[in-house]
Amino acid sequence: MDNKEKVITAFKESEEPLNATKVSQISGVDKKEVDKIMKELKKDETIISPKRCYWTLK
């Protein structure tokens, strides 16, 4: 499983919106890498923000 899949899985398994730090802790992926992946996911509109700095799957 690559890092992008790990990040998406972290969002799928969470019942609440997550920030990058929490995603990093859950997925075991470095926070800088999580930031890059989340930037891609935001651009694709795979994740949306229900409140500031927190994200969830669309």
C-alpha cells in the first residue's frame, strides 16, 4: 500500500474530520508527506473541509 492509500484509509476509518497531524499519527506516514498528499486530494476534491484545518472524505 502506498502512502496515498494509507492517508485515504485513515480518512475512511475515522468517524470525525482529521487534520494533517492526526492523519500522520493514524497512517504512520511522515507529516510533510501527508501535507503533500492532502494538497493533491484537495485539488481532486476527494477531501472537503467541514471546519477550518480539518478534512474529511467527500
